[in-house]
Amino acid sequence: MTAPRTEPTIEPDTKDWTWVLREPCPECGFVAADLDRGDLGRLLRDDAAGWVAVLGRPEAVERPDPTTWSPLEYACHVRDVHRVFGERLALMLDEDEPTFPNWDQDVTAVEDNYAAQDPAVVAGELTAAARVIAAHFGTVAGDQWQRTGSRSDGAHFTVESFARYFVHDPIHHLHDVTGAR
């Protein structure tokens, strides 16, 4: 067994990305207002297929520079975003106005040693997590799209705005590692 690589620390992302609900993302081109919720499942499955291709490349484990995640590390993050947002979606559908448990993505990246994970395993896990949350969103109907939930920082979502906010993350990060729009 090889020892885990020790990577330089990545500067934590402290931006409040909810602005993507109000304006197009200038980096990846995502426009939340244009999302047809009927396309959500397809978008998530297509994005996961893009990640499988990225993780199949030998350079997927390499950081472009010491302070930027490798494609593998981004993929681990996206896998975990699918899982965390799936839990949050369940809370919104099962409880009245829940407040989501805090999740520190940067702590998770370090504790789970994203850089040392197996790209093939991550590809399968990311694909499975994307399918699960796509299917879960596929069950949302009628007034459920207006159910609400909040982050502990006060950001408030309906299931619909939550879907628009959420889907930007995997799309944006695939753009981060491929440059594709």
C-alpha cells in the first residue's frame, strides 16, 4: 500500500454561490433561470458521464498547480455534493422548513483524502450518486417544488431554486476541469 500524498492546502472557497440564481455564471455559462426542471435528470446523468471520461484520463490525478484541485479531487467533491444535496432534498420533502446541517466541503476533502482516492471507484460512485439524486428530483411533483429549506447561514430555497442552485455545481466543476461549455 502506498502512502497517501500530502498536497498543499487549497484556499477554502468562501463565496456565496447563490448569486447564480440571479445571473448567468460567466465562467461556465450556466443560466439557472433557463433550467427546465424536466431536464434536470438528463443534465445530471450527462454531467456524470462527462466525469467518467475525465476520470479515465491518466492525468486526472494531477493538479494543474499546487493550489488547484486535480480533476480527481473535483470529482470527489461533485460526488459528495450529490450525496449531501440528496440528503437536503429529502429533508425539504419530508420536513417543514428544515435547516440543513452544516457541511464543510474543505474539511471533507482533507479528511477523506480526495487526492488519494481511486479514479475508477470515484467514477462509479459519482455516477451512482448522480443517478440517485436525479431519480429523487424526478419524483418531485406539483406543490412539492415550492417546499422550503434553509442553510444555517440564512440562505433560503424552494425545492425549485434548490435544484437550480445545485445543478450548477457539477456542471461548473466539469467546466473547471475540461473548459467545455
